[in-house]
Amino acid sequence: MQINSKALPLAHAKEVEDFIKQFRSIQKSYSDFTIISEPEKFIFEVKDRDETSGYYFRISMPVKDPSKSGNYIYTITLYPSNTNSLKESQITPDRMGAIEYFHKWINIIEEHNKISFTEENQFEKQYEKEFFDDFQIIDEDADSMAFDLPRQLAIDNFLNSVQVILESNREKYDTSALIEETKEIRSEITSSTKKGTIKRISKLFSKIRIKKFGLELLKDIFKDGAKEVLKIAFEAAIRYVSNPS
């Protein structure tokens, strides 16, 4: 939704601006499994990265609450509505209430992502945690800031080498989905937090590793200059690549 600030009273425009900034800041901490979309009818929309769920959190243009001077009311459409329902709900809280609902909605996705119905799911989550722990980030601003330019370039170079390996094995193995995920991570390096980027790379590696051909591909990935590239971006990677036990 394109918002023309001059079509709104100044106080209203500032409220919307501050609100969007606040919600974007919250979403950044969960960018590994949520994504901001560009809706036509809403001022803000976040979706589950897992497109099969169809989960969304949509916020319409706020209006002033006639009963409370200076307060704004937001119309929120969310799916699912809560932990006990898979129905869509529409609510009209103030800003603090909207933030509370947003955190609850995010928590639903977060908890779903922890559930495993098969051994393969369990192993994939185990591998994801292993990779993330190996690529641990010590930066205090990892939850809120993106990597600096040198590290973004280093990560992109690394992911490009991963993409090349996956593409070269497309005919031998079914790597199409992995290629698309790699491309997506590369396209969002500049708009994701440090932690979000590393989480998504960890998830990608876990998806590769769980495949029958996974170890063969990972050997190629770590052999193709991973140590030299990743050491610029996250220090713990040197330990992993040097000693992949």
C-alpha cells in the first residue's frame, strides 16, 4: 500500500510512520521464519515464510479513537487467530494491544516450527541447531542490525559458490528447491539481521544434510573456499570448516 503522508494530518502521518518502524523492528528479530510483504490494502503485512501455512498478520490504516483523545485504533486481520483456532480473526486494539497480538501470532509460528512428527524432521532440526551453534554470533546487535558491507559481500560470495554446486548437481540430484532457497537468502542479505541471515543459512545446510546426497554436497561446499570466505563474516565458521566433526 502506497501511503501519501500529505493526504493525512501531520500527527496521523507521524503515528503511522512510528508504528510501521516499531513493527518492522520487531519483525527483524524473527526474519528467519517471517517475511514482510507488500500488500495493496494494508499499511503492514507479515507472513509465515512457510507458504504452505498461509499464516498472515495484516494491519489497516489506523483511525482516532473518539473515546480517548490522541489514541489510535488499528484494525488487525490475523490468521490463525490463536493457539486453539485455525480461523481468521479481526480485532481493533490500540498500538500496545497490536504489538501484543503480533508477538502472540509470531509465537504460534515459532512453536509450530519446533514440532516434529517424523524422525527426519527431528534430525533436520538437530542439524539446524548444530550449524547455528557453530556459526554463533557474538555481536550485541545481531538481533537488530544487518551485517556490514564487507561481510554481506563475503556471505553473498559464499552463497554463490553454494548455488553453483547445487546447480551443477541439478541433474544428478533433485536440488531445485535448495537452489531457490539459496537465491532467496542471497536476495535478502541486505534486509535481514545478522542472526536472521545465519539462521537461514543454518536451515539451508540442514536441508542439504538431511538428503541422501547431503554429505557429498557439503564436502564440496566446505571444500570450495568456505573457510576463506566465511571467516570474514562469522568467526566460528573457521572452527567448523577446519574441523567438521
